Amino acid sequence: MKLLIIAAAAILVTGIRLLISRSRRSGAPSHPLRMLTQLNLFGEIGLIAGREIRERFRSRMFRSISVVLLLLVGAAVILPGTQSASQSQTIGLVAGTRTLENELHAVAAHLHLTITIVNEADMASARTDLAAGSIDMVLNGTTSILVKAPFSATDTSSAASFVRDTATLLGEQHAYADAKLTPEQMHVLSQASPLPITSLTAKKSITTTGEATALIGVVLIFIVLGQYLSWTLMGVMEEKSSRVVEVLLATVRPIQLLAGKVIGIGVVALTQAISLVVVALVLSAITGSKVLSGSAPTVILVTLLWLILGYAFYSWVYAAAGSLAERQDQVQSLVLPLSAPLIFGYIVSLIGVSTGSPSLLVTILAYIPPTAPFAMTTLVGFGVASWWQVLISVMISLISTVLVALLAARIYRAAVLQTGGRVHLRELRLRSPH
């Protein structure tokens, strides 16, 4: 898998170099950005989108933000590998036996885990040591297991696996002790279950790579959407205030201008997001980091999906809002009401990820288009959303995006040429955007 990722990156770089070298020999534009944006694949919309892509890629802000995000992603992938949890556990044993100790060492060896067994006088002192952190687990003979905090059902760490395997082993021993090889007792043996694992405190922290990746995904969606939606809002307002839009509308229809701007900025946002994911995967493959192991790749794909859907939904709203203003102070008065659903969904989802337990509110927000990008990413990270639930949320978001786009196109067409102050919705005559 590591070799495949590295090879794919090498092939991509080689392909770009070959494309550039051929274009130089043929006299075509050699800069990859110009080559991409000068391809008139979608008529006027493609030309407008290409203009937006060139402007955004050349901006100093885009480059600065990209560098910062790449550094943050690199640190998130590499640092946990250098500061990973110790592959050793200290076991507090009450009323233990030599046979039990040997069995514990055998379980640990199977998991490539080193354990240290500390004999405890009684459960009271063992609980005290566990709460103080001097031991990681308490085993009361073969009757009960006590840990400091519960493990998630999807936690695949060595410590969690050791606790579960020990519970299973002791549960089987209890079943063997009860069984006398009679049919009834064989039935008891087949129904053996692990010992219950109790904890001193409730689960409060992120314990799996999927949950950790969901946290990163929620933050990434919020940052990217906030940045590029602001660009959409400001771009429309600047074109209107400078009267550039009058020149553009002399050759293209309003809906084409609006769609080109939304698509162009969206391509830049998606390119940046994909670059971050590729860098994370390559660094993970090179360094052997386990940050993107387990369910994390699925969460990454879901994060990209909802980044696209979130931008598709909000971009039309921000573009239409930008056509209502023509000064900076007017834009600022629009930012808060427009960003309120984003901030609300982000905060609620962030709390759900941080506490380790998505609330009912997060589940509800996962099916509401303005907040679904954050909430559904959280649910997928915690493994509580099935594929059909994600599909339903996606369909709701797509249908809502189409409706919002139709309304935004009418608002844009009616407001983009009106000057002299901020335009209010009640002043517009919304007609079909032909």
C-alpha cells in the first residue's frame, strides 16, 4: 500500500513534467495553470471559471493559507507517531496465581505488548493505584477486570485488545470450570462471554483514529468553507462595485457568470483539500504513521464529499448575497447571518467529537443541509452512521442545493446591476434567470 501511494505520486509528477515539456516544443503555454485554465471545455462558463482559478491560485493569501494547512496536516500525521503511547502495560493483580500470570504474558505476547505485573494487597489499594495512574489495569483473580476509562468498541489499540482478550480468556475459563462435559454444560461453554469491564470514569476523550480524523475533518471543512465562501462573497461585491460586471454581462448571461465564479472558486477549494489529503497519505505511508489507519480513510473520503456538498450549497447563497452589496461595510453586515448555520453546526459537531459521544442534536443536524457537512462527518467518524443514512443526507443536500441555486440565480440577476446602496430582497423582482 505504501509503495502504491508513493508510486502514484511519482507518476503524477512525471506526467505533469511530460505535459509541460510537450507544450514547450509545440509553442503552447508552458505554465500548468495557464494550460488548465485556457481550456475552453465549458464555453463561457469555462472561461469565467478559468479566470477565477488563475486569480485565486496567484493570490498571496491562497499560498500562505496552503502552506499553513500543509504544515498543520504534516504535524498531525507525523507527531503522533513520534509521541505514540507506550507499548507496555502495568497490570495490578489481586489474588493472582502463577498460572494466571503465565496466561497474561501469553496474551500480551500475542499482541506484541510488554506487561509488568504488580501484586496488589486488595482491591481498595488497587483502585487507588489505578486512579493515580501507577497501573493501567486491575485484575481481581479471575473474577473481574477494572480499568480507569472505558474503551470504544472500535478502539484497536494494543491496550484495548489486551483487556478484551483477557476478559475473553477468563470468561472461557469460568465456562470450563462450570462444564463437566455433559450436554448441558457444553451448552454453557458455547455461551461463554467476556467478563464485564467497568471503569472509574465515563468516556470523555477521543480513542480511535476514525474519531480523531473526524475531528480534523470537521475543522478542515470549517476552515476551507469559511475561506472560499468569503472569497465568493467578496468577489461578487468587488465586481459589482467596480462595474466590471457590466462589461462581463455584455457578453455572458448572469447565470453563466454566477456559475463560472462558483465553479472556479470551488475547483480551487477542492484542489487545496485534495492536496492536503494526498500529502497526509504520502507522509503516513513514508513514516508508517497509524493516524490514518483503521476507519480513518473512510472518514477522509466522507470529509472530501461533504466539503464539496457544503461548498455547493453555500456558494450560491454567498454569491447571491454578494450581489446585494457594493461596499465593504455592507458585506460585513451580511457575514454574521450567512455564517450563523456554519458556526452552529461546527460548534455542535466539535463538542460531539471532543466529548466522545455525538448527541441527538448532532444526529438531527446530519440531515439538515446547512449543518450536514459537520454533523455527518462526525457520525461517520464514530461509526454510528450507516451507508444508507449517509446516502439519504447526501440526497437531501443535493436537492436543497438545486433549489438554492435556482433562487440564488434569480436574486443575482435582479440585484447585480442595481447600484446606489445595499439592495434588499423585498426590493427585487425575481424573474427566471434566462
